Amino acid sequence: MSAATQERMPALYLSHGAPPLADDPVWPGQLAAWSADLPRPKAILMVSAHWEEAPLALGATHTVPLVYDFWGFPEHYYQVRYAAPGAPELADSVRKLLRAPGMPVQDIPDRGLDHGAYVPLVEMFPAADIPVLQISMPTLDPVRLMDIGRKLAPLRDEGVLIVGSGFFTHNLAALRHAGGVPSWSSEFDDWGRRALEARDWDALLDFLHKAPAGRYAHPRTEHFAPLFVTMGAAEAGGRPSAHRSVIDGFWMGMAKRSVQFD
């Protein structure tokens, strides 16, 4: 991408919801209001909980069909379209930043945006006129993901909005047996809020051991993992940048906390 810069873009971690997010009376408006307050990105780099692939992979750099990676939903959720332009220049920049001995980068040119990417983008940038590139998570190790984020951080000075898309708490199996907001979800959300406010990176990186109900909130950690890419991209001089929770509360018992690092 061009070296010409605009104001430095923030880095986001958002809870993306399932396809029915579009029918929620509150959440789509929260996402739309958030994007309205952001500088307009030149491109968007998405890291979704729903794409794990090693070595790290770059998705399509031209417009291809979406990945409807969910089952058993009403048909109209499979009719959603989001034909954002591809981002080949951004892909070139990502390759240059990430390729190193022992860290290969692969291309999967027919891999479209999954619902962790397009569900929030439909609400935040409905015109689908900003180039989007999705990359995979090659690991769920928090330290390695944070290092990937650090390597990607220069893109923020080129007008790229880096978005980690997951869910602040995510245990669908436990939710089937609970009504309202379960204690494991509320306790983990409160702990995560306080850890972010304290900028306690070490505690967040070791969340499975440090957080209350960590293994209930994330029996598998792929929905928290994108936060670490965002955290790495948000560092400045080895220190976490200022941040704020833009969205909080719960949806179907899961914490939808979403954070902006400036």
C-alpha cells in the first residue's frame, strides 16, 4: 500500500454475534453508531474467530461469495450479500510484514468472508464500498497472536482498520441449560473489563488461569483469540494504547463487549 498516511486508524475487537444479530432491536444500531464515529478506512483487515488455518492464510483479494458457516437457520440468513471490493494491495503489505523464516504465509484465493467478518461489516459499513481482506488465525496461542498483531501494526498508519472479531464470552453448550445471563458470563465479562482498564496484558494473555470461570466462558478459545491480534496491533512503544469499551451488555447470555484501541 502507499506510504501516504491519514490519521492513524484505531484497532478494534468486537463481538460479532450470529446471523440473527441483524434482527436485534439494539445491537445493529450500536455497531452503526460506532462506525460513524470512526475515520473512514482505506481498507479493512479482518481476523475472525471462524477461520483457523495454518500457515497463516490470506483470503480472497477479489469479490467472491460469502462463507455461510452456520447451520439450521432460516433461509433468509443465507441470502445476505456483502460484495466488498478485494484488497490486493493490502494483501501485498500483509505478506511483506508477516513473511519471515519459520513463518510462511499462504494464499487461499477463493476463500470468502465468513460470518464473523461480514455480519458486523453489514451493520458498520453497509455500502460495502471499502476493500476488505480476511486473514486466518494460524494458532490460538495468545502470545503468538499478539506478535502477529505487532507485525501488522504499521498498517494502521496507512489507513487500515484492523478488526479482531470474536465474542467476549462464548459457550453455546452451557447456554442451552441456562436462562438469562449465566454467572460465568457476567463474572468473566467483569474481570475482562477490569483487566482492560488496568492494561493488565499479562493477565489477559493468561485468561484461562487468571479469569473467573475462564474455561466456562471459553471452553474453546477461538472467540477470545482475535483480541490478542488487536492488542498487538494497539501497542505503542511496547505499551498498550488507550482504549474504551464501545459496546457492552449481553446477547443471549453472552457478553458482547467490544473495544476500541486508539
